[in-house]
Amino acid sequence: MRLDRYLANAGVGTRQEVKKVIRKGFVTVNDEVITKADTSIDDQHDIVYVGDERIHYEAYAYILLHKPEGYLSATEDRDEKTVMELIEGFDHRDLHIVGRLDKDTTGFLLLTDDGQFTHHLTSPKHHMGKRYHVTLDREMDEDSLTKLRKPVIMDGDMTLPSDVTLLSPRLVEIILYEGKHHQVKRMIERVGYTVAQLHRVAIGNVSLGDLPKGSFRKLTLQEINELKGVS
């Protein structure tokens, strides 16, 4: 990888800014001062410093956000607040959203710049469960709960079976293995109820935990491998 790209991807600055830093002799690679921006380096093994600061390179970013109400799951919008306003320190990354949540839906939201990772998580064939907690407008009966567990025709296709558990009279946990438009709300409406609040708590075995609403963190390597299906 070119040195200027390495530094730009690591968030040191824009390509033009890091080229100036390199030309001025502020960058060392394996203790050797490098002044040419197109110098090729090994991004996995070379030791790079800018001044006294060691640069730690990550090929991709994997960010977990606890999405609050009132934010669009979008990278930009002219009129509405977006989740990008809650993320700091990743302006140099071309982030996108993995599995959008509605404006009024809260909880587990992933952002990354790894396209293959996104494809893996959103493809139904990988059976990556998305776990939601659904607060209802009234108490749910057993007959309606049974109906929720059965596949139905939606958008011209038969839905995959969902795991449905009644956590309390007005709180249902639904685990989806696909992502049709407004699927949870439409499932609930089909059995005669209204969603009062929808909250995604986990994808696969990775959960929000105690991450405060509106806060974000990087996924750990173990969590990334878990979501990628790497043992």
C-alpha cells in the first residue's frame, strides 16, 4: 500500500495533507525517514510514526451505535438528523449502514466500510438472526403469538420462520433471519396489534449490552469474527 494512502486511511489527514507531512520528513517507517508519498509499505507489519505518534492502521472500521429515536439511518440528509451526527473520529472513512432502522426505532445499528461484511450480514442464506424487542399497544394473546411464528406471504415471497417469545404481556421478542421492509411492524399489524416501540437488541450473538443510547464503540475482533462466521 502507498504510504500516503495508509496515513489517510488511518485518519492522519487528507491525501494532500499527508503528502505535505511526508515531504517535510515527519514520517518514519521502521525507523527510517520517508519523504516520498508513493513509497510502498506493508500495512500489516511495518511500524509507522508521524512525529512521536505511532500510527495503528485498520483496514476497515466496524462500529456499533445505540441508535436513539429521531435519527435517520442515512449517511446524509438535507432536512433530518442522521446517525452520522452521533459518530465522531471516522470522517476519513466511507461508512455505510448495515441494516437500517426506522427513524422512530432504537437500538443496535452497525456502520462499516467493509462491503463483504455487509453482504454477509444482510444475506438471508447466512441465517444471521436480528433480535428485536417489540412493545405492543395492548397485551398479546396466545393465538396471536402462534400466528406470529408462522411464515406468511410478504412482498410476493414466503417469509422465513421467525423465533417469537412473549417476554411480558405487552413485550414480544422477535428474531428475524431476513430483512423485508418494515417486516416486524407488518407482522405485528397482521395479527391485529400496533407497535408502540421497536428496539433492536442484537445481531447474531453480538448485543448492545450496556452501551448508552446515542453512544457508539468499535466492535472487538472477537465480535467481528462472530458476525463474519469465522471461528
